[in-house]
Amino acid sequence: LGENLLLLGNLGGLAWLYVLYFKKKCDFIKLEKWQTGYLVVYFIWTGIVAFLFPVLFGFK
């Protein structure tokens, strides 16, 4: 569920920025910054799943 929500947020933001881009209201750099900035969110989620979930759910 968590990953799906992250993807929904990423794709929703990209869709909005693409609409603005095709209407000539923003430039492509903004799209690039959105996508590369969202990588941080994925890294944080990966850290939570890899290190916090095992502790919370008692995996060994």
C-alpha cells in the first residue's frame, strides 16, 4: 500500500506538470527536478521497509 501511494503521488505530480508543460506554463527543467527530487522519497521508503519494518514486525 505504501509503495502504491508513493507511485500515485509521483505520477499525479508528473501528470500535473506535463499538463502545465504542454500549456507552455512551465519548462522541462521543472519536470526533471520533480522526478529527481522524488527519488529521495523512494530512498526513505526503502530504508523504512528494509530497516524499520523488520524491527516492528519481529522478522529475524
